[in-house]
Amino acid sequence: MVLGVGVDVSVAIVPADALRVFSRAKRQLEGGETWGQKDRWAVSVTSGNILRVTGFKCQVVDPSFCYYERCVIKAINRNVKEFNVVVRLLQKPVNNVTVRLEIVRRLAASTQPIYQFEIDGCQFMVSKRRNPFAKAIFKFLRIERFSNLNHSCPFDHDIIISHLELQKELGAGIMIGKGDYVINANWLAYNVLRFITTATLEVTD
């Protein structure tokens, strides 16, 4: 079962201290290099840059484990967009969750993976300090406010993200250079891939 939606969502991003968080996370993962040392485009911090979500797709890999009841982004008004997802779990409770995230920059004739990491979802909810990069994203999106993903394992309920707002006034500046990006998230339970989410993004002036 595959549900997808193409959208035009324009938002400014992110908290002012997030660049320091990202740089620290990258040093931890790659042994000392900052974003500026290896990926010069990644530190093009320009106030007023706009992040446009150009598409979002939810794909179930294991229909015996879960299915999507809803996976949509819709415009509320000119500036505000809402993100809504409902995942029905068919094998509850879930006591083991892993997320594998990949951020890819799309170039003219190729793609450039720029960031990859794996999270133990249960441990992350106990202590978000384990991954500063994921913590920054989690905080920016206000996942705990707009979803029932506000506790550690077990997950004995369906997964609901409701009325998560993306709007232009969220922050000043952006941490990545202009271009097109893809964020792939593989969601595993008990080390088995269960579903995939894919977001396509565009960063413009």
C-alpha cells in the first residue's frame, strides 16, 4: 500500500543554535570534521532562505505489521501547511524500533549522500542526547506536541501525527545551501524493515 502527495510547502527554518548542534553531531560521527570543512555548501547560512517541501510519500513494506490510514500535507492558508499521518499497527505492543535516516542532495546528473545515521528509537526517547542531529530535528518539528510519539517503548497504540504545522515564521536562516534534497527514512521493528517515508525538498532564496 503506497500513499503519496506532491505539495508546495514554503517554510523558513530553524532555531539559531541548530548549526552548532549539527556541527557537533557531524564531528562525533565523522571524527572531527565540521560541516564547513568537508561540505562547504552545508554552511551557507543565509537569513531568508526558504525550504519548500515538494513531495512526501509513505510506503508500507510489511502489510502484516502496519498500514497507513492517512499520509497527507495540506495548505491551511497561504503561509501555514499541516502534516497528518496515521499508521495503524497490527502487531502491538512494539518494544524495538530502529530508524535509518539518509539525507541526499540531488545534483544535475547524480546524487550526493550528505548525512546518514541510525537511531535506536526506544533509547532515543529515553535520552535524546544520544544523537544531537536527531534531537534538533525532533525539537524543530515539535513532534512531542503534535503526535503521540512522546514516550519510549513499548508502543501499544497506533502512531498519529496530527496538525503538525509548517509555517514561514518558524525561524531565521537555514543550515544547508540552495538545491534539491531527498530525506529517506527507513523504519524497522525487531530489525525488520516495516515502512518507508520519503520527503523531497528544495532550498531557494
